[in-house]
Amino acid sequence: MSSVPGLGRLREDPLIHWIGLVVAIVAGLGLASVHWLGLVAGGALVGLVATSFKRALLGGLGFGVTVLLVWLSTLVFGGVLGEVLATGQFVWIAVAVGLIAPVIGSLVRGIV
């Protein structure tokens, strides 16, 4: 059981859990579109909703993949994917941060 009021019910009731997860993902995407620390915050939000620590880590990774897919789609629709890929190793740094930062944020599930 959680020490934070409401998190126990959020994690136990399947309908509320899925609604909370969708809200966490949308809020995290919004935060990540403003600043890179939004990746950590989004991972934390997804982690808080998770039913276990393992699911929190997997949720953080899934959130990171979602962010990268959204980023990739904006590059494709903006017509700049080729230019971004031409930067070489800088793209891999962005991918690594996009995958690792949400997982670090999801570690909050181990505390709460």
C-alpha cells in the first residue's frame, strides 16, 4: 500500500489505473516537449501509476520509446529527418537520453 493518499486505489482499480496511465503519458509528453527534464518527470508520473517496481521501470522505458516515436514523427512530417540523421553521433545522444531519462524518473516508484 502507498503512503500517498489515492495512489493505492489508482494502482488497484483497473479502470482508474488505465485512465491514470493515459493522463501520465499525455502530461509527460507535454512536459517533455517544453524541456528535457520533462522526460524524467514523465517517467516519474508513469512510475507512480505502476503497480510494481518492475512495471514502473518497464513503463518508464515504454514512455521513452513513445517520446522517441513522437519526436521521429515530427521530424518526418517537418521534412528534416535527413538533416537530423546527418548529425551522426548527436542523434544517438538524443536517443540515449530519450530512453534513459524516463527510466531514471520511474525509479520514484521505489520510494513511493
